[in-house]
Amino acid sequence: MNFITVSGPPSSGKTSVLLKTIEVFIDRGLKVGVVKFDCLSTDDDLLYKKMNIPVKKGLSGALCPDHYFVSNVEEIFQWGLDIDADILISESAGLCNRCSPYIKEIKAVCVIDNLSGVGTPKKIGPMLKSADVVVITKGDIVSQAEREVFASRVNAVNPASIIMNINGLTGQGAFELASVLHNDKSANIETLTGKELRFPMPSALCSYCLGETKIGAEHQMGNVRKMDIKND
């Protein structure tokens, strides 16, 4: 089975791009399954169900979405095998821009949009910098010059990636993305057990992680980082 991880900031157009790309996969006779990860709420799973695409939804709630993802990815991969999927796609929103839900030897896609601002690529960490493919959306709303500047900023932080402009509404560019994501080499993944993440997860285990709500140094324990205000 071919396993693909897709992430990106909220409302960047991940689901729209995936729906158009999955249409291409279906036209090629491939069975696709999707797992949607989010924090508090999402109705994106209903969009996949309307296309008769097998889908699972996972909400991390109070947990870090990345930790929730990596704790469940082995089980969702097995689910993909159980439904005889040719391609399994995991979709998650990088809510803190520090997220790193990518796995070594597994195709990784980051979706960002032109409207987020030309300075955004520098603000996004491993979610963008370690992706194999960077999909830029909403290019129809900005000028050609803005598209080129934004793409150059993306290339500056991740020069090894394939950069593609895709319209999530019309599907322009989805065929090319489908061809990049699915090939003979990527279709033979048998298990995720033992594979490694491309980058360590965000690290924190403090009193607030465990449910503390009061403000004050006496209530702060564990992995706490303070700003160096006096030397500014």
C-alpha cells in the first residue's frame, strides 16, 4: 500500500486539493482511504463520504495533534490494509506551524496558500522544511508576481522539495500531483512498525500539560522555558 502524509496550516486548502487528487486516483482504478486528524472539530470526513471514500476521523482534543497522530498511525495503516486500499492518505492541520508528522521513506506533502503572506514560509518549521512536495494553493487570487515571490520563499527554506501550484476549486494541477504521489516504488509499503519520524515532535511536559490552570511561577513545573527579558 502507498501511504501519504499531508499536512499544512488550517484552511490552506488541504481537503480541496486531496478531493481533486483522489478523483484522479479513482479514475486510474485505485482504491483510496483517508484518515483525517484534527483537534476539536471537523466535518471534512463528510466530504470524503460523499465521494464514497472510506474515511476515519481522529480528534486529539487536549493532546498535541502530532503526538496523537504518531500514537495512532500504526493502527490507521493497518486499517488501510484491512480495507484493501491501494493508497492511504493521512491529513492533519499543522496548528502550531512546528508540527512534524512526517515519516522517513513515506511521501510527505505540505499544503500552504498564497494568502498567508510572503513571510509565512520562514515561520513554518519541519512541516514545510522536511516535506517532499509543497503544494501552493489560492494562486488565482493573487498576482503572478506575488505567486513567484511566494514560491521563491518556499524554495529558500526547502530547496529539495517539488513545488506545485494547484487550484483546489477547479482541480488544475491535481493530475500532476497524483502522478508524483503514486508510483511503483511508493506502492509497496508493508508496515510502519520500526520506521522513524523525520524530525522530533514538539517537546513539553509541564504542569499545564497535566491540567494546571493557575498562572504563577509557583504553579509551573517540568519543561518550562522563560524569555530572557532583562537582556533585551
